[in-house]
Amino acid sequence: MAVKTTDAKETVDALVVLESFVGRIGDEDRTFREGDLIRVTDPAVKKWPALFGPARFTHDRIEQATAAPGEKR
């Protein structure tokens, strides 16, 4: 299952934890830290949907490591 984002072509298979919390799923205690990523298929998302939100990824420009021919660094 994927979550639709504002862009109709883009889907995300992960959500972000909005605030830290501890919860029990079955007989397992689990710790969720704010900012951690979690799969949309995780049972915690179904149990506490308000505590997760869409993950936002930014694509920063990466500097070229070496000079191109004719360039000086």
C-alpha cells in the first residue's frame, strides 16, 4: 500500500513519526522517535494513524567532486 502525495504521480511507501511515543502492538512494546521513518504497512500506522505523517524528502544539489577538463579548483 502506498500513500498518495500532493503530486498525483508520486507515491511514498514510508511515513514519518510526528512525535515520539511508546506503544504496544500485540505483546511487543515499541518505541517510535520523532522523525523516524516507518513503512505505511506497519501495524502501528493502522493503530495510531494520527501520529504519522507523509515523509518529505528534499533533493539538494550535490557538488561535483573533481574539476571538469579546463576547470580549476
